[in-house]
Amino acid sequence: VALSPDETLAAVGQVRGRFTVWDLGHPDAFSRGGVGPLPRCLVKNTYRAEDVTDIKFSPNGRYLAVASREQCIDLYDVPYDFNRLGVCTGHSGAVLHIDFTVDSKFLRSSDQASEVLYWDV
């Protein structure tokens, strides 16, 4: 599970390559003592057959990266209806962990084969 930087979106990685993105509403709705809005599913996606292993929003909120056991990472453009921008390939094992740099310009990934790769976003 990953929260967007403004905490209005939650991305959930699932089995068989599925992931969903939920609109949680504005976080202030919960702090005013109310129950808040019900979450609304924005995206249901399956580009992969293997399980999602990690999912992260970039610090600037522009990108969503989805890693899988298929040794690749799919990169999505958040403001443009989560259009897939590209695929990062090159790992020798299942991608286990992904992280963006603070400026959201690079993505770092590690895999089951102990490789660490860097990607120019």
C-alpha cells in the first residue's frame, strides 16, 4: 500500500499483477470529526501476470511506480489518468523494493538477485 504525498490517494498492489488506486477524499474531512467520504476506486489495472511486490508514489505526486515478480517496474503518470509512461526492465530477479529520490527525478530498485538499479524518470 502506498499513500500519495497529499494523502488523498492510496495505491494497493495485489496478486496476479493487479493494482488499484483509491480516492480517499481530502484528509481534512476526517479531522473535522466526521466519518469522511467513502473511498472511490479510480483505477483497476492488470498489466502483469505475476504478483505486485512494491508500489510507490513519487514525492512530487506525479508518478506511480509498480514493481512485480516479472523483473520489471511499470511507471504511471498520476495527473493524466494513470497512463502508463513506460516499463523499466533489466533486473535478473523479482523486483522487491523501489524508492524515488526526494526530487522525484530517479527511481532506485533492488531485486531478488541482489542487484540495485537506478532509473532516470
